[in-house]
Amino acid sequence: MNTHASPSPATPTPVRLRRMALVVAILVLLGLAIGLVPRSVASRKLSTATRAESVPIVSVISPTSAKADWGTPLPADVQAFIQASIHARASGYLKAWFVDIGDRVTNGQVLAEIDTPELDQQLAQAQAEVHQAQAGRDLAKITADRWAALLTTASVSEQETAEKQSDLALKTAHLEAAQANYNRLQQLQDFARVVAPFTGTITARNTDVGQLITAGNGPELFRMAQTDPLRVYVRVPQQYVRGLVPGQNAELTFVQLPGRTFTGKLTRTAGAMEPASRTLQVELQVDNPNGEILAGSYAQVRFNEAAAPEVLQLSGNALLFRAEGLQVAVLAGDNKVSLRAVTLGRDFGKTVEVLSGLSLRDRVIENPPDFITDGMVVQVAPANHSEVAAQ
């Protein structure tokens, strides 16, 4: 009986096994490539789109050149060229007054007379003292001369002669003092006639006949003003002061004289700014030969001949109000943001004047987002939406 077993299947060789593993690996790699490559491409596209969307898109504008509007009137105060209060230098009672408010007077014209009985008596006494001192000095001189002659004959001593010479010097000094006191009282008596110190207009009369007049600290008798020419004081804002030069003409208008203009000349400036208002006080002179302009009036002044400084004008939408102060976002060449502090002039509503911090070549971001920071990279909107100048 044959007991041979059936033949078993052939065992795979190592070479065949390696080939099969290689084929499987290739199939796996192909499957991974087919599944991962589209995902990678989609991921890169998504990342690019996300980065693009994370960069803010902004529009930019440029400042425009503008000139300071000197046509805007500035308030001004009109004052007399010279103004003085007239007081008495002699005491007494007012005897008469000869001018009243509104009267034009000339230099040296008599305004009033004062009755000075006490001063008259003092002057008479002083005159008598002068005569007395004169007599004493004359006698002392005669005595001194006689003693000097006797000294040559040794009739008197040198001591006695020196005493007589000293007495002469003393009496001479007494005479000079009495004469000086008399001259003082005589000059005070001249002040009994109150005269105008300059040519002008009487603007106030505060006395009447019979009023007691006290010299020195007494009440004001008259007030005078010289109203041709007039002084006009204007406070000019700080940003315009460099355009003002002495000698320039200015135009003045007054509410009480509608439709009329007057010309004034800038004569001087204060030379220093007022810290509270940041303005410079300037003085004008305006001729007033007919007295049409009243001292103390309110006027409006336009400096039409002033050299207007160059200023920039920018849309108000470009301003950033931060804790650091007023700023604008300027775009550099690499699309990086630079925050700059600016100084503003006048506000016109939609636009503002920029006095410092910008130039005409700067590109300013319009409507900047609140989160914008210094150094941030932004993207500029298409040209048809940007580079629009401020209106």
C-alpha cells in the first residue's frame, strides 16, 4: 500500500515577497498622494487668503496747499493817541471853567482858573522873607568888607575878620533859600490857571464853579484825548504773526459807519505772545482828521497786505484722537503706518488747517481704523478709490 502525501503548494521565495511589498508600498503612497496633495493646495490657498484678509485695506489722501485767510476780520480796540487826566497843582476854589466836553482845545489853552487866597498870602510872606534876607546879606557884606580893610592896618584881628566873612556866607545862603521858596510859590501860583497839556478834545469835565480844589490827590478836573491819529490794538493769532511787518496797511470797519472803510498802518508789535490766548498784540495808527472815529470804539481789522503763511488743508476724517494727542496715520513706501502728531489751525467742518506735522508729499490714511498702530502693514485700495485729495 502506497502511503505518499499529496504535494503542498509552493512556498513564495524571498524575492517574490519583496516585490509584493514594494507594490503595496507604491499603492499606499499613491493613495496618500491622491488624498493629501489637494488638501495641501487648498490649505495653502486658505492660508494665503487669510493673510490677505488680515491686512487692512485703506484708502489714502494727500494734503492740499492753502493760504491763511486774512480776509477774516479780527476784533480790535480803538484808543486815543494820547489821553490824560487833568488835576490841579494849586489848592483853592474853582473860580471859572472855560471849556466843556466835546470842545477842541490847543496846547497851552486855559481850561479853568482857581482862586488861591492862601497861596497868595504865602507868596507875599515869601517875598517879604526875600527882602529881609537881602537886607541881612547886604549888611553882612558891608561889615565883612570893612573888617577886611581894617585887617590891613592891624586894627582888627584875623579871627574877627574870619567871623565876619562866615556871617556873610551864612546870610547869602539864607537869601538863596528865601529866593528859592519864593520861586516855588510863584510857580504854584501859575498853576492857578489850568491849561491844556496838548492839543486834543475834552472828553470829561468833573468840576464846577465854587468846588474846593485840593492839590495833589484832588479829584480829576478834566479828561483830555488826542484823537488824531488814533491807536488801534489788535490781537493776532500765533499762526499768522510771521506775516506781519511794520509799515503794512490794514483795513478797518466800524459798525456805526456801515459801508465805509478806513486805512490804518501797522506801527509796532508787542514782541511777545500772550501766554493765556497765544496771540500777539499789534498796534495800528489811523488818521482821524474829521473826528469820525470815536476813541473807545470797537473795530474789525483785515490785514490784506500781510504775507499769508503757507498752510495745509486736510480732511477731518483723517484725524486720530488718541491719549498721546491729535495724530494722523501716514503711509510710508513699504506700506507701513507711521503715526504723526499734528498741529491744527482753523476747523472748517469737513476740512481742517494743518499748521505742522505734514507735508504735501505725505500720503495720509483716510478714515483710519481704531486699532491701527505705528509700524502696522496695510494694503492700499485701488487707485480709483484712493489718492483723493481733501476737499
